[in-house]
Amino acid sequence: MSRISVRGFAVASATAVTTVGAVVGVASGDPQHASADNLETTASDATLLADIPSGEQAQVQTVSLAQQASAQSAAADQAAQKSAEEAARIQAAHDAKAKKQAADDKAEAARKAEEAKKAKAAQNAIKSASAFAVQSSYSVSAVQAMARQMMPADQFQCFSNIVTRESGWNYTATNAGSGAYGLVQALPGSKMASAGADWQTNPATQIKWGLNYMDSRYGSPCGAWSFWQAHSWY
């Protein structure tokens, strides 16, 4: 029997030989001959299967290794691509956050600049007591107008609440029992001399002293008003 170098063909050929041998043996009435032929064919078949050249086996192994290497390379490429996409996503999120923060910082800076501008304008609008011409007498509305011009706009209502309850905006109001005097009912009234010698007749001087008192003791007229609401005095 000639060598068959391909395993599949070797098996098929050996099987065919075995089958023919068996048929011949039966036909001749010689079972022993058939059995012997069968054993010989099986042995030959085993020889053929084991006798595939090693070069072909190496070729099969090489192809298998190449396929494994290709699969590993593809998997590595896929992992690298996924890693790059994730890094790009993280970078994009970081850039977006940084951009938003920069925009927020810019908006906050603009807001503070606008507030500072308004505060400066308001400060420039505030007049000192000496800015008002001295008169022989002052109406309530004139005194209130002075007060509006001598303090920040957001503090006037608090100041007015106190003055309304203390003196009714009468700059010559006198408490007969305690001796408190003027718009803010300073006790004694002579305390207001620190703001000006004309404290008895000039409401602007009284307002100046009252503002200084409220700011130094309560932080602002509104701070003084909060205290007044709780205690009915300040």
C-alpha cells in the first residue's frame, strides 16, 4: 500500500481497504483470511495516520499561531481604541468644565465690578451735613430729603422707622422726662455736639450724629432697627 500524506485521505483509504478485504474473505469462505486481512489493514491505517510528515504538522501549527496572534492584535487594537475614546471623553468633560468655570468667573467679576460701580456712584451721591444750607426752620419733608441724601438708599427706610417712632421727624423734639433731644432722641442731646455745634437747630447735624451712632453700635441703621424692634429702644 502506498503512503497517503493527508490524514483524511489516509483514513478513508484504510477504511476502504479494510472493507474490500472483509468482503473478499467472506466470498472465498475463509473467515480467517478476512480477519487477518482486517487486522493487517488496521495496522496499515495506524501507520498511515502516524506517518504524516512533520513539516505539514508544523505548517498547521504555524497557521494556528498566526491566527492567535491576529486575534490578540485585534483585541489589543480594540482595547487601545476604547482607551483612547475614554481619554478623549474625559478630556472633553474637563475642557467643558473649565470653560464653564471661566465663564462663571467672568460673569462674577462683571457682577462685582457693576456692584462696585453702583456703590461708588451711591457714595458720591451721599452728601455731608455741611453740604446743606443752614435755614431758620425745616419742614418734615425737607428733613427727610436731607436724610435720604446722607445715607445709602437701602438704609433710609430703617433709619426712618426709628426716627418716626423716636421723634416723628421733629428735629426739636424734647423728652421732658429723660431730656432726650432731636430726631434720634440723643440722651443727653449734647452728645450730638461731636457732630457739630449747631446740633440743636440743624437737622443735618443730628442726622450725621445718628448715623455715626447706629453704624458704630449696630453696624448700620438696619442693624439698629432690628434691635429696636426687639427692645423698643436702641
